[in-house]
Amino acid sequence: MDEPSKHQGRAPLAGTQQHTVTQLLARWKAGDEDAFAQLLPLVYRDLRAVAAKYLSRERAGHSLQATELVHEAYLRLAQVSALDAHDRLHFFTVAARAMRRILVDHARKQQAHKRVGAHRRISLEELTVGELEAPGDLLEIDSALAELEKRHPRPAQLVELRFFAGLSESETAEMLGVSRATATRDWRFARLWLFQFLNPDQATG
């Protein structure tokens, strides 16, 4: 019952719940540990939807489950003494980044037990829908995104919010404080930059 339908997406919380999340985050930042425990029921459904998106990109038989990924991310966040999140959307992106780090760590462990194969080109379509086929794919994109972040921070953050966190175009624009048109331009630029970085033999200049 806690799974949203494929057409439902992440419906915005009611105004009262939005306010409650903001209040709980403020209390957490002020040192109230109980506030963080009260936050989980309000954001769990959204976090599990993101976790499911992440894991849907992995090969069948992935050892992590969505519930496990949410709980591990939440435990990591709970250990942060000063969580840099001031509202629901901001918290959502911080949690999504924690999930990304968990999956990258997991992919590194998987790859360490396997012989690295030949380099596989990653298409622009895969950078849109996230159809990754192996742990190495995630590691390559994570590394490329880190490089993009050094050179173009805002487009890199946009990719993390859209590709990894699964936010919509409008949610991403809101989170970054830019217009939807700017978010669209950044998304196109970032996808092309990452494609060329990941496929240097296919770069068009």
C-alpha cells in the first residue's frame, strides 16, 4: 500500500504536513533528536519511491532492497550532527544523495569481486531514463558527475536531482531557484557534456 502507482508520482504533501516537516527539520537542526524520528513517517513513502527508482536501474537480483536502502540512508542522515535541510524538498534531495552514495559504495564492492570488462558506451537515452546495466555504469556516471560538478556546479546538481533523485523538471527548477526554461537548458547541456565525457571517441565538439 505504501507504493505509489506508476502514474501517481510524488503527490505534494498537504500544507499542514509541509509545515510539520519544516518544523521538524528546524527542531532537528537545533539538536532535538526526537524530531528526526518523527520525520520518517512523513517522508517514508517518497523516500521509498526514490529507492525503488534507483534499484530499478540495477540488474535483476541486486542484493539491496528498496526498504533496506531507505533505512540505511536514514541511518546515515541520523548520524549527521547538523543536517543541511530546511524543508521537505531540500531534505528529499539530501536523502537521495545519501542513497546515491550507498549504491556507489555497493557498486564498488561488487566490481572489486569481478574482472573489469571492456568499456561500454553509455547513450544519451540512458542518461535520461537511467537504464544502467552494470555496477561499472553507475561508477562511471558518478565519476563523470563529480567532474562536471567541478566545472559546472549548477548543471551537475540538476543531474543529481533529476537522474538520481527522480525529481521532475518543475521540482528541480524550484529546488535550484531558477526558471523552468533555465533548468531545461541546464539539463540539455549537462546530458551532452556527460555523454561526451563518458564517450570521448563519440564527442562532436
